[in-house]
Amino acid sequence: MNDFGNALRPFHNRINNMLARGKLAVVNAMGKMQAVQLELLDGEVKDRLEHFEPYGFTSHPHPGSAEAAVMFLDGDRSHGIVLVIADRKYRMKGLKQGEVTIQDDLGQCVHLTRDGIVVKGAGLPMLFEDTPSITFKADSFVRFETPRVEATQLLQAQQLTIGGVTGGVGAATATMTGGNVNFNNTTFAYQGGTVGYTLTSIKSDGRRIDGGHVHPETGGTTLIPNT
């Protein structure tokens, strides 16, 4: 029996040496495969371990707080690969069953909740770039809750309503400084509104219709109409 146990001891040692856990000490994120250094139990340090990450996802974990599970092929402690790295310090807690998140240490987060997707920017700007177009398809509406919306060039809409929207705040105000507004085959209807033009030239069919127009009968500027 002792001989049998002695014969199995190398296999037993190999099995015991196949898996280990340790604390992340160093990260090298510059290579094609991320390499890390781990501090294992009993002070054992393993350097240049390859970190196998899921396709399409990569991260740069924090040394000192992150922990890793490492596998040594055939129980050979000279050849190890890191299977997963976790950091309990920054893990989002209290998720409902079935929910998924992507988060970092700053509080930025993409949260797939039971009620829809929530994206949090943690007070930092968001940027969508290197794309020819962005399309939002919504069955009801798209709402911007912000004090200002900017466009560096063309802003185009098939219909445009300013004010009179349920939930709106205050009277509608549209201000434009400089630039051009072009209307083609357009009909304007003013209901209960006042239109005022100051220091401007307004033309219709190529003729001025503002207060500075002239008449052929007098050759000069006519008086301001009574109404």
C-alpha cells in the first residue's frame, strides 16, 4: 500500500499544484497578451504570467487590490496562465438576478437592469467617434434633459415644435446670431404672436417689405402705416 501511495504521490502533487490564487502585484498591459506578476500563498512570486481575457474585452486591473486565479499546466509551477482577475473593492453590489454590468473604479458604468439599460458617466464626458452615422430608433420619443443642445453644422428636422410641449419649462425662446435661414415654398402662420424686426432688410419676391422700402410714386420712403 505504501508503494502504491508513493507511486501516486507525484500525480497528487501535480494536481495540488495545478490551481492557485494570489494577489496582483504588477501589470504589463503593452503586449499582445497582458502579462502580470502575482504574489501567491507562502510568499511565492510568479512573474510574466499571461492573462487570458475573454475575446472582445480587456481591462487594466489595480495591483495591490485585485486578486487572481492561476492555473499551472500539468502542475508545472514554471508555466502558469491567469484565468481570471477580480477586484472585490470595485465590484458593484446588489444586482438583481439576471442583471449585468460593466464598471470601473471611477463609477463609470453600463448597467443592464431589469427595466432597461442605464449608462452612468461618473461626471466625465462621453464621446462617440469614428463613425459615419448614429441612429436612434425609439417607438415613442427621444428626450434631452439638458440646458443646451449644440450642432456645429446642419440641424435638420421634418417637423419642429418650440414650446407648448407637456413638461416644458417657461416660454419658448429661439435666438440666432449670424448665419442664414432659407425657406423654400413655406407658409408661415402666426397665431397670437408678435413678429418684430429691428435694423434689418426683409424682401419678398425681390422687393423690400420692411420699413425702409420706397414707392415708385414718390421715389422715397413712405411714412409708417397707422396699423
